[in-house]
Amino acid sequence: QVPVVTGLFDDDDNGNKPAMKGQSGAMLRYIGSKYSKTLNPIDNLYDVEEAMGVVGDIKNSWSPCLYMGMRPEKYGYAKDYGKTEQGKKLIQTMRENWIKEELPTYVKQLEALLELHEGKWLASSSTDEPTICDCDAVVFLRSFTKGYMDHVPVDTLEKYPKIVDYIKRFCALTPVKGRYTYGLY
């Protein structure tokens, strides 16, 4: 299912309603800029975009591990390959290897960003509040703790206490608190 947003855009000059808008990154940036002074702060735009880039790199690196189980044909395999014993084994190997070999490198990058911003957020605004990169990162990182991905233990992030604290700090924010009921929060 593709995320879309409606109702946030003004009618055009002819009174026509705008079409649905897609692309989650564009929606996040738009809403963060239009409805908040701190989520996508102009005074710290480079740091926000740098952190968004790091999060994007992590997502891109993980994507083959995720989509091999959902759309193996995207990678040159038959549509049902993920349901075969060979496909299941490949998916398991890809995911386990990524968690063991790739995730630690990306965690170091995230921890370095946190350290640059007093250990609190990936890119702080002048008011020391989270930004859109934190919204993006936390949603993605929490996916590793929710138990819906085969071969991804729900405690995958537990060996990274700074990341766990970061996620918990975000999830404890008043506008977020109570919205998550499983996984790390």
C-alpha cells in the first residue's frame, strides 16, 4: 500500500481540488515545513538533510533483504522463489548477514550523528526538539523490533543502547506517547 495524503493542499486558482499526493519523504518534508517550525528547521536544514541521507542509505541497504521475501522477481528470481526452500534459505542468509555485517556500520553513523547533537536527536533544531529525520529514523528502526520480519529477532537493536535510548526518548514525546503498542517504544 502506497502512502498518500489529501486535504492538506489548497485548491488551485480555478477552484479545482488538488490530486492525491504520494511519496512519503515528500509528505514528511512538506508537513514538517508547513505545520511546524521545528520539524524541518531552515536554520539547520543541512544537518536534517544529511541525517535523512544516512537513514535513506540504511533503508536502501536493507531493501534487498526485505524485498527478496516480497518481490523476488525484482532481483531476477521467479515470483514464488521466496516460498521455495532455496529462497527461504537465501532470505534468511541475507537478513542474518545484513544484521551481523551491515547494521553495525550504520548504527555507528547514527550514533555519530546523535553525538554531534548532544546525544539527543540526529539533527537538533534551535529548540532542541526532534526533526523529520528522527521521525523517519525511528519508524524504520522500530521495524526491526516488531517481530513481523522472518529471521530478524525482536531484540536486534538491544546491543545498541544509544539507539534504544534514542527510540525510547522519541516514543516518550507527548505527541507520540501511547501510539505504539508493540515493538520498541
